[in-house]
Amino acid sequence: MKNNRIETLEFVLNGLMRRYSERVPDVNKVADAMIAEGIISDRNEIENDHIAFRTMGVPQLGVQSFEKIFLHFGYEKRDYFNFEGKKLNAYWFSPPEPRFPRIFVSELRVNDLSENSQQIIKSYTDEVTTDPVDSLDLNDGFAVDEFLHKPLWRTPTWANYEALLKESEYAAWVIYNRYYLNHYTISVHNLKDGYNTIQEFNDFVENFGVKLNDAGGKTKISPDGGLLQSSTVAEMIDAAFADGEIHTIAGSYVEFAERKVLPQFAGLSLDKIERVHRRDGFETGNADKIFESTFTSQTMKAEI
Ligand code: OOG
Ligand code: NI
């Protein structure tokens, strides 16, 4: 691997997308349908708005650890978000070049949970005694790729997973899924007419059987009207727990985003519009509901 940060970043992102599309059949389902419909001719034409990761907020892990990987590749830390009810912190990171996705990273405020849940979580995260990113060679794409897909702690027991699920569905998700890519996001605003709004894209994917998260309505709209998002209900995966028990739990999902042109650029002709002219960043109210794509309130409904 050449010591070139941008090339290493490309390698790491490709590795994430490869595992993710194997785990989430909706990824290929949507891409294939877009090709069949003539919306794109090749899946590489899909614009990836952002990807997202979840972590446990304990001193040696959390955003402060995870972010070092992508800061190294030239990402810049942007706004902070607080999710009071879900007990989460999050930040988004802007990419070194506009062709790369933004990154949204959240962490559970572990110390805000009950004693019992804290004890369960720490029994796993305590296996990681020092910040693992500090001993990772970030110039080695293979090492970073391996780190993002290897267990940080022992395989959880079903009893611990279920106990966490009752208090924090996010905690249960992370204890099993760890740094697996939580979702990637298809930008719809640059697609051809008929598919370039969230409403139209939602109708398109629902027509071939993709289930959308309807928490707070299928389309989440920022108060300024500039950021519209929807997401699929997480794919269920057969998860092997400690002692060989297999249970079906929530894996990852796919998101769709429409970013409107900012008012100050409304006069620009469409062929001049680039990423910088559109609504950037994220929105707490939208994100709060998108988190629920992996929650049983959505996944159980989709099974019926
Ligand atoms: C992230 C949910 C928030 C967005 O785009 O606002 C989000 C998650 O489920 O971990 O993706
Ligand atoms: Ni997202």
C-alpha cells in the first residue's frame, strides 16, 4: 500500500462498502433497480452523501478514539449534536474532497445508563484497556480495514444483548455490531427528473418492496426545509451469540437524502450547482428518528 492518504482512504472506504453490501441486501436491490430503471448506468455513479458509525462512549473508545482514523485521512470535525432521550452524542465530519462521503459518528453516553447496563457494557469494553487507534498504523490501509471489521471485545451473550435492548436499543446494536458500517446514504438530488426528490425516491423503492422507517413520518425534513431524509428499516441478520445461540437481530440499513440548493444560490443554473451550493450538515430532529431504523419498533413492524 502506497503511503498516500487519499489512496488509503479510498481503499478503506471500499472495504467498508464491500462488507456492508454483503450484509445489507437492500443495497444491491436498490442499485440494481436504479440500473434497471435507467436512473444510472453503473452503480459507481451513485453519490454517497454520508456514512455513519456508532460507538460506546467510554474513555478508551467513543468518538474521541474513532475520529482519529478519519482525521488522519483529512476529514474535519464539524457540528456537535445531542440526543437527550437516546443519551447519545454525535459529530459530523466533512471530507477532504467533495467526492468522498461525509461521516456521522455517534456515541452512547454509557455513564448515563442504569448501573446494571453500565456493568454489562463495561464488562465488554474493559477488555480494551487502551485506545486501540493509538497503536494502529493509520498509513497502512490493510491494518485500518482489518481494525474496522474485527471484534473489539468478546462475542456478547444473548442474555446481555436482551438486557441492554430493554434500556437502550442503540447499546444492544453496538455491543453486537461494533464498528460495522451502520448505513450509507444515496444522494437523490442529482438524479434524473422523476427520482430526484425524497418523495419520488421513496415511492420508487417502496414499489419494489423496500420497507421504509416511518418513525416521525417516512420523510424527515429539517426546519429550514433544506435537508430531507428517509431510510430503510434495518436488515435482520442471523447473529451468533456466545454459547452458539443464534438469534435474528437488527443489522444495518440504507438512507436516502435530498439536499436543496441554498437560498443564496437559487439563481444559479442547474449545471452550475455543486455540493457547496446545497444545504450541508445534519439535523438533530431528522437524525433522532433515523436512529430508530434499527429499533424493534421498526424492525418488528416490518416483519408482519
Ligand atoms: C445515525 C442516525 C442519524 C443522519 O443522517 O442524521 C443519521 C445512526 O443510526 O447511527 O444517520
Ligand atoms: Ni445518516
